Amino acid sequence: MKIYLAPMEGITGYIFRSNLCKYFGGIDKYFTPFISPCAKGVLGKKVLKDILPENNKGQNLVPQILTNSAEGFITMCKSLEGYGYTEFNLNLGCPSGTVASKGRGAGFLAYPDDLDRFLDVIFKSGFRISVKTRIGIKEPLEFYKLMEIYNRYPIHELIIHPRTRKDMYNNKPNTEIYAYALENSKNPLCYNGDIFNMGYYGEFMSLFPQTEKIMIGRGIISDPSLPLAIKEGKTLSKQRLRDLYNGIYEGYAEIMHGSTPLMFKMKELISYMVYSFEGSEKIAKKIKKSKTLAEFDNGIDELFELYEIKSRGDRI
């Protein structure tokens, strides 16, 4: 099984990825949070830091691009190619209202004819391009038309999150549509959606044992050992999780100005990690309500000292 880290804006930047790679590993491919094309392909300071090879050692990293402009996509690919990148991912999955309202991300799926013309242009560029997609805007049946379009192009990998844009992250992934994709896609597939832990992974694989690639986001952030559990049966060590947390904390402390931004950045991360601990609801609320960095740090110390890691197979 090949396992990919799903991009999550604000969380899976280079500081998180480099520490995840250092302390856990087991991930075959990493994806950057989406990059929006800028004029003439100039990379902003934040994006540049995130994609610099020296900040991503040991990673098979793929930049993800968010746009509905074929020219902008190709221009960005050319800029990123200058840093050694040879594969690029098109984001057709982001359901955010501010993104979709501009016809980008999952919002682009509302215009299949425009999407078809867009893909025709970018695949003529010769770049190796993968696509991360939802299955439609409102109805799963929209995917049948989308599959016809995708099958016209040599997509390196088609990563399917079988929810509509309307679903956001609610409801369950549509397994019927994924089954249809397995039967009808002319391109290699990767599954994305709700693989939170070994229990969910086992249920999914019992339905689709022919799946060879999965992309995981929230499950890996909650339990960074999940890829190694899937591949090698390894369990999560509380000390290793603390080492990862400390590495990320120190990385952000070096680049962020002030204790409050650091606290909010780490609050976002720990809101996922806390689910790896048994009976952590009370301490999770305490950490969430922290008003100072010192108060937050005390809550984190309490979490790691007093709470134990959940046993394998427990649902989050």
C-alpha cells in the first residue's frame, strides 16, 4: 500500500512535514497545501519557504496548485520546475466557499465544459500532472460526466475524495461512486476520505481490497504512526508523539512573532492530536480555552503526563 499525506491548509506546511518525516515516516508522497498562481509565476515568501528543497529533505513532495486558469497553472509549473519538481497536482477538491465561489477547487466541477478545455491545455504542456477531485457539486451522479472528461487525459494519478462540494466534510464518503471509478477509470486511482485509524482502514480495505494507494489527512495528524501501523503493524509511542510535537513547536517558535500566534498555531494541531489519547475530552477543553501560552503549555504537559494513548483499532 502506498500512503500519501493529504494537504491541509495551515497545518501540513514544511515544519509539520519535515518533523513528521523525521520522527515517523511511512509516507510515500507528500503534497503541499494549495498554491495559487501569482503574476509571472513569482513565488511569495511563504510559498517559497514551503517548497524549498532544503526545507523538505527526505520527502517525495508534490506541489498542489489551485486555479481555473490553464495559463496560470502552466506558468506555476514552470516556476516550480526550477526548484526540481517534476510532478504537479491540480486541486479540484477544496470545498471552501471563498474558493468555490470563484470557480476554483471543487467549484470548478460546476463547469465541466470549461474544465475539459482547461485539462486539454495543461496536458498538452507535457508536465506530469495528478488531479485531486471531489465527485461533483451537489449530486454524486455528476461524477459520471466528470469521469468521461478525466478519461480523455493521461492523468498521472486521479485522487478521489468521494464527497460532493455540498457535503463539505459531512456525511460518509460515497463508496458506490468510488467503486464505479475503480471499474471505469483509465487512469491510476488513489482513494481519499475518512481513513482515521486502523479500524476505518480495515473496513475500507474489506470493501476495496484492490486499492493500492490511499491519501490520509486528519488520520495522520491525529495519529502520525498510522502509515507505519498500516505497513508494518507498529503502534504509537507517547514519547515519539511528544518528540514530534516538540519539533513542530520549536520550528514555529523560530519563525512566528509573539506567543499568541504560536499558541493558536499549536492549538490547531493539538485539536487533532488529542484524539489519540484515552479519555482526553476534559483536558482537550482545558487546552482549547487557554488564554496564554504558559497556560496552554501547562495543559499540553498535563496531556502527555497523565493520559495514555488509545489502543489500536479504537475509532476516533
